[in-house]
Amino acid sequence: MYFLRDGLYLEEKWIESYGIFSLHAYTEDLDRYYSYQAGTVASGEKPRLQIPEEYKTLVRGIEDTGKTGFSEASTTLLSFSKETMEEILTKVDWAKNTSLSDGKDHHFTLTFPRLDLGVTISVSTNGKDEEIRSLKNYSALKMYQLKFSKWLLVGIDVTGSQAKYDFDLSQKRWIYNSQMENALDAFRRNKLKQFFASGNRVGRNDLCPCNSGLKYKKCCLIRY
């Protein structure tokens, strides 16, 4: 019942906001449903996972591809809290509107360190598939950089009246790779170059511009 109401995982940010955390009853709806089945009360709906309708469309799109791994990909998306689902939908809308405005593909990435999981979602409005192919390399690099064991890449093409979906699911244990280290070094340097070329500044305790998730003083500041 906790899963149906709040998702599979207990978000750390929720815990940080409380001095005391205590469990409470989650089974009222379930109890009433079975009481209804037993005929002891007049009504009782079957408890269901709370999923936004647009999110259901996203999950069905993944399932309808029929590609190997679609079940685990859709299960991964369904394991998130409703709050995360809504965040994903908000970012998809942003990517779609931005793409319609400038004619370019746009993507965003969410990371879940406790789950060793990263999710990248790309939205296209031009009917081309170059972006999803290039993002496979990006996803592999980010997966290696963060030392995650799982990465889900989702492509959404909204060119026509009905969106088309694609995905790529990577799962493997992190192992040191010299070629990936070289690629990662080039990636970091390029990110820093773009960041500083835009006139931005970064403090020692700010997040590193290379998107490693580490503070600048513990990442590229000591590297370069």
C-alpha cells in the first residue's frame, strides 16, 4: 500500500525534513476494499497505483516497442514516486516546447545514486533519429562517470499526431576502462570550456560544471 500511494522507494529528501519519522497505517483503503468484497460495507474501490495519465502513455509507448528489455524499462519508470513521475512529465513538456521553438532535439537527465540508476529522456520534433543514437554514447559515458550499474535512455518523437517511442537499457557492473577514461577526460574539458566561455563562474563548493555531481573542489579543480 505504501508503494501504491508513494512509490517503491523512500525518498531521502523527505527524511531530511523530519526530526522524527514514524510509520502510520496505510491499509484503510485496502481494508475497505476487502470488506466490500465480503459484503460488510456498501462500497470500496480496489486500491491502484497513482499514475498520471500522460505518464501511463509514456510507459505504454515503451511497452509497445516490443524490444528486448521493454518490461524492465517500463517497470523502472513505474518504480518512481508520483512526485518523480510529475517531474519527468514537466521536463518532457519543457523539451517538447523548446524543440518546437528552435527546431532542435532536447534532452534531460535524472540520476538516482541510491539505485545506481540514471535516466535520460530525449524529445524530438523533427522526425530524425540522430539524437537517440548520439545519446547512447552520452549515456554510456555518464553511466561510467557516475559508476552506475543501470541507465535507461528514452526517445520520444512527437513529429506526428501520435508520439513514437524508443528506448535503450544498459546494465553492467562498473569496471575501469582506459578508453572510457580518455573519453571522460575530453568530456570534462569540453564542459568546462563551454561553461567558462559563457562567462560563468564557479565557486569551490559549487557543483562541478562537468555534471559529475561532485563539488568543484573535489572534481575538476584538482584535475586541471
